Amino acid sequence: MVTINDIAKKAGVAKSTVSRYLNNGSVSTQTREKIDKIIKETGYTPNTFARSLKAQKTNMLGVIIPRLNSSSTNEVLEGIDATARELGYQLIITNSDQNLERELENIQTLAIQKVEGIIMLARQITKQHIDLINQASLPFLFIGQKAGTIHSMIHQDYEAGKQIGEYALGLGHRHFLYVGVPEYDQAVGIDRKKGFLDTLKKEKSSEVEYIETTFSRTIAYEKALKFLPETKATYIVCATDNIAVAVLKAASELGYRVPEDFSLSGFGGYEATSYVTPTITTVSYPYKRLGEESVKKIDLLINKKTVPMLSELGNVLEVKESTKEYKES
Amino acid sequence: MVTINDIAKKAGVAKSTVSRYLNNGSVSTQTREKIDKIIKETGYTPNTFARSLKAQKTNMLGVIIPRLNSSSTNEVLEGIDATARELGYQLIITNSDQNLERELENIQTLAIQKVEGIIMLARQITKQHIDLINQASLPFLFIGQKAGTIHSMIHQDYEAGKQIGEYALGLGHRHFLYVGVPEYDQAVGIDRKKGFLDTLKKEKSSEVEYIETTFSRTIAYEKALKFLPETKATYIVCATDNIAVAVLKAASELGYRVPEDFSLSGFGGYEATSYVTPTITTVSYPYKRLGEESVKKIDLLINKKTVPMLSELGNVLEVKESTKEYKES
DNA sequence: TTGTATGCGTTATCAG
DNA sequence: CTGATAACGCATACAA
């Protein structure tokens, strides 16, 4: 490996001169040219580790994601990537494979790598998380779930549920099926559902059945094959777009027509909802922007600015083909 | 920041003793316990940079991907992630956003970061790539495209095209439409297509129309709205599953029925092909395994073992609902 | 403008 | 088993 010393020797100067050349630049034109040439010849690049060691700064940002093959995750990542690049951060992305142990492990690993801050796309936040994060004592930001004592950035999930509720009631529907996910996920499992249910309460004549599934398309699909023939709902609300796509698939398999037999909607605004037939009504979430904002926020945190503990991003209802008015038949 | 020195002082020993404790472990039980306690109290973690500086080893692997929101990319990443973890590598994932400049930039960046090796999910390989890689002179592996002088790992795209060709001919089809992508992509744009076309040549009575689109679903969708009413093909071959999904969407929009009006197939084996109606026949590629194998290969490269310049992974035809026999009507 | 000397946190060598 | 010391590659205060 060629070092600053080699360059210095070959150029017949002190290594501090080379260092100056590399940084400030207070060097005579002569030596500058000499060094210039030699660096090109040797293909020398400064050693980042030595630099970081000296500067006590790594310019690296850690990102922890729950899984790779998720479109929402990827959109968030896109936003993170773009803004990180803009602000001069190098990204270390670690995958925790929806596994609590690995999540904690990754926090550790990133802390050891001395990243300047960590952004974590959260599923559930446990005491272990909090403890570990406090212990690591570096700027930390949760995305997607809120944690009281740690900075977080979330979607307005309660609002989103409310939007769908109001929209569906407005269409005249009174009998609903809510296909949800477990409550360990505060944002999706609880807030989103609660927003919906609370809205329905305003309409006394409404009824809601509830089915719980997981984030997996396959599992949702299999459950749908069973519950679709049994439900009396005229409107099915799925907790995620993925689930909605799976339910739609099962429906078409079983010979139901959407929205003629029942209306269907999801949450998320995934691209997939636009490429199935019918296209699926959804509440679209600004995932990419969430990623962008999160980097800006952690950057502020890193630079010791004060930022609000919690930021919320709004979302917007996208009416497509899978929902229609309910008319007494 | 708490360092090995702090620990040493508090424990009343030399820092070399602490270092030994951290590594080999030749320390008396007494001092071991003392150090143990202090490290826990202070939450000390060794500084990776100092370590890397000393060890001249970073244990980091660079990965360059063309874009984040691609299911094939993500499956490859899953494989890479899993195996990297197994082999003890830390991943630095950089996104080049389908941009040549950024690709070259990323190679630079990763080289500067002193990663031990780079895996790049390639689109096209230019002389600039080759030059830069040779200059960086570190283990490098292309995935998805082959480069003569640099190690690469690819899918059998020509074979895949052939498989579809033989299958379609076997169903009795003679009039085809191939929806392809530009030839700057050697694997998908050329090999895949050529495998298909070469196979058709064996059947004199066959005819092929050709339409070129891009990897974008939206663009493919819009093109399909135009070409579907015009084509006489009874079998449409799409160069990727994404394109196939888009064409299917356009078809259902226009009132065509698949496979009654025409058969349709893609390449890739993306999950999406299973969640549309009808499900789409495809040649599935072992993306995840590709990721796994690639890490194993670069690990070999890093450890100076000799490995073949080129590795190929096979793929398998998955017949689903979107294709059926052609019968003279 | 240039060179010398020192320290960043760690590991390894070599006496003790 | 333990401690002093040098070295990794770089940046910088200070002196020349």
C-alpha cells in the first residue's frame, strides 16, 4: 500500500507537505506539480482509517432496515440514499431480517463502526432497544414508530385510518371487514386500525368484522381464500397494500368481482396497487420523503442542533378502481 | 470517547494488558475480572479505525447496485447480506441510480474506504469501468454481466431465451411479439433475446415482431396500450417480468383476455408474477443464490485463491396461467 | 512555504 | 503474566 510517506520520499519533501497539499493547499507551485505527478503515477489514495482516527469523524451513517424485499423500505432507502449523498454521508446499510436479536446486534455493530448516527426503520421498540441506544449514546432516529425518549419520525397512521373510514362511510358502506396485523407493530397494528375504528363509531349503524394476518403476502392470500366466502362485508379494509393485493388475488381466484361484489382498499401507496386489475384505492405514504427528511433530521442531531422529538408526515387518499358506492340491492 | 488507555488507567494496568485481554486473552483471572468490570461500566468499545489501521484490514465489502426499487436487485442483496454476515463481512451498499457517472464514483469511494472487495450489479460495462477497476486493483466481481478480464458471475440468459422459445413453439405458437430492452444491456438486451430468436429460427414458419421499451413499468405500459391493438402475435414475450406485468395491465385495460387472446410470458421469476391475474409464466432466476455465491466468490478472491473468471447459474421455466396452446381458429 | 514532532487508538514485539 | 515501546497513516501546531 502506498502511503503519504512514500509520496513524500519520492517527491523529496516532508510528509507534512504532502498532507498540506492534500488538505489546505499551502504549497508552492513547484512542489505542487511534483507531488501531483507522483500521486498520479502511484495511484495513491489517502487512508480513510488513519484520517478518521485523526479527525475523530467517520462521515458514516448507519441504517438498519427490517428486510430487503419490501417496497416501502426501498422507497425510504431511496430517499435516505439521495439525501445522504447530498450531505456527504457514506451509508452503511444493515439488514435485520425481521429479527429482534439481529436488530440489537446491528445497533452494536454500527456503534462499533463509529457511525455518526443511526437511522432505524422500526417495527417494534422494546426496552432492550432503548437501553442499548442510550448506552451507545450516539444520534439515533426511529422511522415509522415512535419512542418517547428517542427521536422519531412517523407517518400519521391514525389519520390515515380515519381517512379511509370517512371515505368508506361516505360511499354508503356500513358493513366492513378489517384485515389487520398484530399489535406489536404500534403504527400499523394499532394506530392505523384505531383511526379507522374510531371513525366508524360515529356511524351507529356500522359493523366491523376483524381478521388478523401478517405482513406476508402469501399468508394473507391463504387466509383470504377462507374468509372471503364467509364475510358479509361490502367493504374490505386491508392494513397494507401488500395484503390488499393478496386479497384481490384470492378474490379473483374465487370468482368474486371487485368492486362489484365488495370494495377493497389498502394503505401505503405501493406501485403494485397500480399494476393489478382493478387498481386498488389506498392511502399513499410519502416514503421517499420520509427517508429524505430523516437524514436531514439526523444530520441536525449530529451537529448538535435541537430538533423536535417527534416529526409526523402527512399522507393522501388515492381513490382508484377497487372501491365504489354501496347501494342497497 | 473512552479508549483502551482509560480502561488501562482505571484498572491500574498497562494498555497492552487490556489489549491482550481484548484479543488473545493471556491475562490472570484477577486482572481479567477487573478489566471486565470497568469495560462494562464505561461501555467501552474498541475503535474500529485504529484497528483497521493497524491490521491493514477492514473486513468491509462494497456493493454497488443500480437502483434500490428493483425486486431482482433486492433478492440478490438478500443473498449477499446473508452470506456476508456468515463470512464476517460488513457491507457498504452504494446506489448508483442507473447513472454511469455515479457508478464510477462509487467504485472510487469504495476503494478509498479500503473495502476488501467490491461486488457490482452491472448494467453495462464500459472501458472506463475496466480502467478504474484495474487502477483500484482490488478484488472485483461483476454480477449479471460478463467482462472478459474481470471476474464475473452471470445468469444463463441465452439459455433462458431458448427455454421460452422452445416452450412457446411446443405450444404451437408461430407468431410472436418480443418486447425487449436496449442492447446496451448485454445480458438482458442481447443474450436473452438472441437465445429466443435463435430458437425460433429452427422453425421456418415462425414470425417475430419486435418492440423495444425500457426497464420502466410505466413506459412499458404506455407502449403496450399502443402496440397491443396492432400486433398479430399469439404469444408475447417480455424481456422482464416487470414489462410483462405492465403489458398485462394494458391488456386488461383494453379488454383483451390472457391467455385466450394471446399468451404472455416474462423473465425473472419476480414475486409480482404470482399476484396478478392470470399469474404469469416466466423463467425464474436464482437471484438470491446469485447473491450468496457472489460473496463466496469474492471471499475466495480476497483470500487470493484462484477462481474461474466466469461463473454461470442456471434458471428454470415456471409455467403459470398466462400461456396456453395455440389452436387454429 | 516547508519540515519536525507529536498524537489519534490499537496491536505486536520483546524484555522483565 | 505483565509493561514499555514502536508502529500503523495521517493531520496539525509550531518552528524554521
